[in-house]
Amino acid sequence: MFRRLLNFSLLAVCASGYWGCSKLGTVTEEAWGTLETGEAVTLYTLTNPNGMEVKITNYGGIIVSLTTPDREGEFEDVVLGYHTLDEYVERNPLFGAIVGLYANRVETGLVELDGEQVQLFVRERPGQVPVHMHGGSVGLDEVVWTATSGRKQKAVYLNLQYLHADGQDGYPGPVHVSVTYGLTNDNSLVIYYEATTEKITVLNLTNHSYFNLIGDGVGNVRNHVVQLYSDELTEVKPGLIPNGNFVPVKDTPFDFNMPKRIGLEIDDSNEQLRLGRGYDHNYVLRKSDQKGAELFATVYEPTSGRLMEVFTDQPGVQFYTANGMRGITGKYGVEYGPRSGFCFETQHYPNSPNHPHFPSTVLRPGEVFKSTTAFTFSAE
């Protein structure tokens, strides 16, 4: 059933009179402010026939809200964020945003492409190795995307397009990036990524939504019960930069192969946990021989009964528990602190350009990068 869902972008628009058209969702849009550059920003609302609603802005492709029912049928917002554009511009720890061109970390930012050294933008920090982080000085989370929306059989969608200029933050290009958000009739938010380049470059795209299934940002995620289908991590050194080693999760606090509360071992003295001040690590997905997105994670929140399943075709997922979150007032007047939410950043491995044995993140002219991630919601 799920693999049919992943093909939503290929389905033809409902013809008049087709039986499924009576259950189409809706897409609406509204002006959402103007940047200092004069660029107008729009907020789009995708709603399915069940009442599930996702609000997305073309500034950074940010998922501003996502409402889904609990076991009693009560709809609440299950992603962290802000109410206004100005708040996202002023201080956004990547709430809900598209991240790239290279999500996560590249040590020193120096990348070798067909024998040529390419220097990506890096941030210098006293006593630390320079790191290229989440796309550079102006990542995909801080630009205005060109948007089109529509309805297809059993899904509504928002397509976002951005042209990443040649040389921007050091990346060869231009790189053409397309991200499509689809909200399906069976309560799945599907994210379909596609990219092409005019020069050889590196690429690693993800979405950085922070989830809290209690709803409306209430409380923390320590009691969320998580199961992850993974046997090993990419080990990190100080700065959370993968050192090239793979380490098994068995008999460590990182083992979620059996369902376990996030907070059960998050404060353990394990060295890797200490480096991240909690979970902030790339899990290596256990993949089958089948093609396409596969189930990586399930998350259950016992007070609301909400269940989220995560599917991806990427080789890794960064599991992050908002360890450094402090001093932020988000939606509904809620103060966000450590463990206020969690992220599943579907991705290639961080620091891949410095480790040839990692899956390649190189994109060449004539190639098309494609990837699909989906978050499916229900309640028990």
C-alpha cells in the first residue's frame, strides 16, 4: 500500500467524474509578509479530506504547522515553530526547513571533485576545526522558493523550485533543486526531492522538522516511544563530525531496535551521547534489496495515542533530540527547551566527502538526484 502512496507525484490529475475526485483535498494560499529584500512570502495550507492540515511557506520551504488527530479525534499541531515570518527570519534553529545544498557537516569544507579542490563556506569557532554546516552562510532554509500547488488523485501538493547559483557558498553549479510536499488521503506527508547540476558538485538534502506528538508543543519528548531499524551509527568525534568509523548500537543507549522511551537512557555517560549532549547522530539504515522508501522508524506518544511512521530511501537518518534548544518562545506561547522535540533528518551521511567509503554525495551534470521521505500519522 505504501509504495503506491510514494508514486503520488506521477498520478494524473483527476478527470471530471472520476470516482476519487469527490475526496480531493484543498490547497489555499495567503500573503505572509515581505523580506527586507522586497521579496513577498506566501503561506500555503494543504488539507486532506480527513481534516489533516499542513501549512508550508515558500520561505525556506518551512513546514510551519502540521495538525493530526489524537485517539479521541482531537487535532493538534505536532511540529515546533513560530507563528510569524519575522520570527523565522530573526532566529530559526531550522524549524521545519529544507536544508542544503549539503545538510549536516563537512569537516574543513574542503571537497575534492574529479581531482580539483573546492572550498565550501565554513564557520570558524575558537578551538574547533572549521566546519561547513547545513548549506553555508545562506542555505536553502533562508531563500524564497518559486511555488506551484495543485491537486492530484488522492493527494494535494506544493512544489518548490530554487536555482542555487554557481559559486554560492563555494558550490559549483548552478544547481536546480525541486522539493514537492504531498499530503495524501491516508494522512501521510510525502517529501519528494529532485536536483540537477550544470557542474560537478556535492548534494545532501533533508527536512529539519522538530516533532512533538503530544501536540501544540506541550511538554517534552522524553516519554515518546521510539523504534529504529538500524544496527550501527557513524561514530563522531568532538564537533559531532563523523570520523569514518561505524559502531554497533547493540548494548548501548543508541539501540532502539526494540521500542524504548527517548528519555530512558538519554542521560547515560556513554561517550557518544556526551559529545552530543543527547541523541544527535547519524543512524545507518538497515536496507532490504527492494527499491524505494522503507520503514525506518516508528514513534508512539502514549498520552495522545499518536503514532508516526517514517519511511525513506536515503542511507542514513540523523536522530536529534533538540539538545541545545534554549530560550525560544514558539507557537502558542510555549517555551522550548532541551528535548522539546525530535528530528529525523533523512540524509546521506555527514562528512561523506571526507570518507570515500561512505555512499557518494557527488552529483554530476546529466544525473538527476531523486529521493523520497514520508511521515505517516495515525492514532491508537
